[in-house]
Amino acid sequence: MEEVFERLLGKQEIKRTLEFIHQDEKLTLKEQIQLTEIPAPPFKEQKRAIKFQEMLIQHGLEHVHIDEEGNVFGIRKGTGNGPRLVISAHLDTVFPEGTDTRVSEKEGKFFAPGIGDDTRGLAEVLSIVRALTQSNINTIGDIIIGGTVGEEGAGDLRGVKAYFNKNKADGYISIDGPNLEAITYLGTGSYRYEITYSGSGGHSFADFGTPSATHALGRAIAEISNIVTTSDPKTTFSVGPITGGSSVNAISETASMQVDLRSNSKSELDRLDEKFQEIVKEACEAENRRWESNTLTVDIHRFGNRPPAQQSEDLPIVCALQEAIIAVGKTPVLSGPSSTDANYPMSIGIPSITSGTGGQAGGAHTLQEWYDPKDGYLAVQKNFLLILGLVGIKDEIKPILKLLS
């Protein structure tokens, strides 16, 4: 693996392209700002997707299209008989429609909701496309490059799920997260629920004795808070937004909550899920028993299923990213499990990693999100070298991804 990257760094056309990437940083930052100011709320990424498609075409990628799910992908064909590598960042942000995403600058930092997560990743994808075009290198494998929808929140990885349910790949790189030295190769899984209790309701005095949806919800939350989970593998739960009731003097007809269950282990996640559902059902039955009724019901709706996934740290794609990070003068860090686009392909057996972006960023998922572009180009150089190593160069370097077969 070291030899592959030594040979890459020794090639004159690659040296020239690495310098091109450095000089290209001004355009990368300009496009990052441009894309940030095109809102991409969950399930409403279309405007940004259309612009991103235009940019990919402009920078030389072929067969660029928006698929049925809303993903944007194009291809840079290899010379044949090589591996198929997919690279993407995610188009969506966590911020709802109507959020002001205009970018401001102060003392070299850029501020706007979504400017880092993952708009920086999208900008780096564009720079990678330009670098590949500039290099004029004939890769052996095909490189599929683009942007996905539905990575954040209730999007439930719908973009990568749709893509990999219809397309084959030998490897996948998600460009996401604010640390170019980080290597994410393990996936934290999550189930997300909306629980709704429903009953006949009534007047708080005249109809006293009627089961209350909010009382059942309270019973459930109290019991959920007492669940004991494992610390290794880390397994967690959280009750998020809760709603219910219509008036201080009314027995609630409906009440609901959203719940997040997470674990680095599928077996622990399933165990937690089973206990959680028992509690939710028992809370409904207990409220009915309290008033000798059967009018209260509960609806259990799972709206999120991000699979946990495990891979070896010795997997060639992981080792290749380590060498690419070293090649740009940084020290690789094997990160703990996380929840990213890489979860899904990883869970179905496709070697997958999440590679961190360049520069520095903070305040992700807040209105105070910021980005500092200092040395941001290093992440693009890293990923450019990584891609070439994975797919190989005609007549010179065999594809690292072929080591998997």
C-alpha cells in the first residue's frame, strides 16, 4: 500500500495536479458559498440538485443525471475491467424551509447554516472532478461521482439506499465531516419512531374517567427513561418532540412523541427496540385499565432505519485512506462508529468509508454554523490520491480495490 502511494506521488502529472488543486481552492470556496445559499431542506433538495448537476457537467463529468430519488450522479469512465468506485457528498441540510442561508464573512471565517455540513463536501466533490479532468490520467476503474439526498434527519439515507439498491459498486466514499484526518469505517445504527396515542377525549370534568392520550404518553416516557442499555457496544435512546392535548380543560384525544434508538450493534439495537415497543404498548393498556376502558389505542410508526455496520480496520479501502492522509502530511485517525451515508452500502457488504473534509468547521446543525477554509485543499488532494489508488492507473498501478477479490 505504501508503495502504491509512493508511485503516485512520484508521477509528474500527479504532482502538477496536486498543485492545481491547491490553486483551485479559491474556486472551491466560491462554489461552496454559492451552493450554501441555495437552500436544501429535508425532502426539498431539488433546486440545489439542479445547480449541482449543472456544475458537474460544466466541469467535465459525463452522463450526469438526477435519478428518481433526487440524487445527482455522473461517471468518469475507466479503460475497462476495473473496479467501480462511487464518491459522493450529501445535498441536504437539517434546516427547514425558510431558513436564511446567506453567507457572511468575518475575520476569514464564513458563517451560514449548512456551510460545512455537507456543502463543503459538495464543493470538494466538484474540485475532485476538475482535478481528474485536469490530470488527463486514464484510470482503470470507473468513477461515479455525485451528491445524495436524504442523509439528514428523517431522510433516513433514502438517497444512498435508492442508489445501491439499483447499482453495483466495489467501493464507496462519502465525503462528510469536518476533519480531513478522520476515517469513519464503522456505522452506528438507529431506529426512529413516531408514537401516537388516540382516544375519544372529552371534557376534563364532565367526562372524567375517559382514558387520556397524554397520560398514556407520560406513562410511556417515564418507563422509557428507566431503560438500562449497554455502554459497550454503546446503545442509547432519546425522546424528542412531544405533542398532545387541545386545552387545559380537555382530556386529550391524541398525543405523540418521536423517539430515537441507537446502537453500534444490531443485536443490541433490536433488543432495545423490543423493550421500547413493549413499554409503548403497555402504557396504552395501563391507561385503559386505569379507567376500565378499551377506547385508547396506539399507533407505532417507524420512520427511520439506519443499519449499524462493522468492517475490519485492515480492509484495503481503509488502509488506502490512511496512506492518502499520510501522503498530504497528516496523521490518520480511525474514528469510532458514526451515522453517515456510508452506513447503508457498508451494511450490504460494499467496502465503504467516510472521509473528512478540509479546513475547519463548527456549529454544525445550528444557525451559527461556520467554516474556515485554511488548508482546505489538502482534503481534495487526499481524496484525489485515494481515488487513483483505489481504481488504478492504466499500465502503471493496479487498483487497490482489486485486492478485495
